[in-house]
Amino acid sequence: MMCLPLASWIGSLFTYIVMTLFIFICIILIILVLIQKGRGGGLTGAFGGGGGGTAFGAKTGDVLTWATSIVFGIFLLLAILMTLLTNHSSKPVNGGGTGGPANSLPQPTNPAR
């Protein structure tokens, strides 16, 4: 069994931790957006929120907007970090070519009749 070098192992572990945190933040962001007070109907009416009040109080809109902004900032930072981690760890297989398959077969030609 081949062991990975310690730096590679830690890099992989860090990548998986960031991916897990990214998925968690995505779920939180979806929930925050869905429970916000609708300004034009939206999904609020679909879930039975017809009145002006919310289940969490009168100032919930301000808190949810603030929380959504913070979670969105974390989402962006994690997306950039995950892009940097995955681009850094991936290497080209054949040294970069013309973009076509490396082992393509020549196309048969039709003889003139």
C-alpha cells in the first residue's frame, strides 16, 4: 500500500473539510433565503405566510437580511478557496495539448468511386 506524503495528505484533508463546510453553508443560505419575508409574494404565500407578521417577530426581516449577507460572504470566500485548492491540486495529464483526445484514431476516408 502506497502512503501519501504528509503535505499531500493534509492538503486533501483540508480540501474535504472546506467542501463539507461549503455544502453546509449552501444549505444554511437556502434556508435563510426561503424564510425571509417576501416583498412581492414569492414563496411566502406558498407556505401560508399571508399576513404582515412573521413567526419570529417584527424585526425578523432586518436580522434575516443581515444574516443572509454574512452567510453569502462566507459562501463567496469558501467558493474562491475551494477553487484555488482544486486548481492547485489538479495537474494536466498529458502536458496540455490541442484539447482533443490523446489517443484518437484517424478517421477512415471514403475512396472515390
